[in-house]
Amino acid sequence: MATYFHSIKTFILSYQAANDVVKNSAELYQFEGKMEVLYLPQMPEMEFVSLREASIPIKYDYIFYGRIEEYKGLELFIEAFDQTANGRKLLIVGTGRDEENIKTKVKNNPQIEFLNHYVESQDLARYIMMSRCVVLPYKSATGSQTVAIANYYGRMVLATKVGCFPEYIQEGENGFFIENYTVEAMKIALEKTDEYLNICTPEKIQKVYDKFNIKKIASQLYQKIIS
């Protein structure tokens, strides 16, 4: 580690935990003041302006998208959804090692649709636009662009307090937290969805999303490189 600190002038980091590691290491190896840290939050990959500005009817109340892995927490979320659905619809989009388990969990619930195959980015963006809320019931996580993607399309996020989510989600602005990784906590969050959606207005979501504006970030990076 000391060798790297001697040879690197600027660290470009994408999430706060890495920022903390570099800061602590700088103190340990007494390199404070000899390097710079540029903190750039992770940026969304799939911005389709035409879709964001289109009038697309809402079909689903919740959407989960991404790899279908055990750590994503879908199993408990589905159990909570089964108990609180009240006619609402959940869309799950993705493939992964836990997909057979999830198929079994959802097969008898007509309110849950599982698209268990590869979906093109533009199609996924359309599904996000067709949903009222993005859910991220993860057991664990590191960095993720999921929140920024959801917010780009004006969608509120419900997520557990793991990984980068506490950094990217400002409660009452662009989303709310599921307080614990339990069925009961997820049920409480689901039962409050309408209240949360009224609080997280498009204007508030956009204000938080602006922190991830790629033009601003690119400008910041450019100025750092040429300085």
C-alpha cells in the first residue's frame, strides 16, 4: 500500500467507503497533503431521454431489476409482498444463481411477473417508467448505479440500509429506507408506499439526481486532470 501511495497523485473514487479507506491509509502512511482525492459518485449507464419524456402508462407498483442473487433479498421481499399486495403488482427483471428459488416463490402469485431473461437496456428503462417505485431489498451491497438509474426516470426507491444506499438515498427526497432486513420491516415499507410516493415528488427526486449529472462530473474530472 505504501508503494502505491508514493506513486499516485490523485485517487478517483466512486463511493464513500473507498474514500474512507484512502483517508485512513493516508494517515497511517503519513501521506496527508501529498495527494488529492476526487470523489465521483457512480453514474447511470442507461439514460434514454426520449423514454424519460414519454407518456408511458403505469402497469406495475414495484419493480426489482438486476442479478437474481441470494444477497439481493428478494425471497423475504416476496413474502412481505404476498402478505400486503392488495391488488398491487410487482415486476422482477433479471437472471442469476437464485432464479430457480424465485421462480418457485412467485409461480402461484398472479400479481408478480418475473421476466427471467436478458432484457435490453432500453426495454428495462421502459419497464422502470411503467412502475411506480423501485425496490432494493438487499442483504448486502457495495456500490450500485441502481438508485441513480431509478431517479433518472423519476422513480422513488425503497431500499435497505446497506452498501452505498445510505449515501445515495435521502429520505423524503428520492426514496425511503426499509428499516431492517425482516419480513415485518418490508411489510411496513410496502404499506406506506402511497404516503412515501406523495412525499417524494418528481421535483425532489430530480434535485437529488442532479448530484449525478454526468456533465457536471465530467467537468469536475476535466478540471482536475488539467490542473
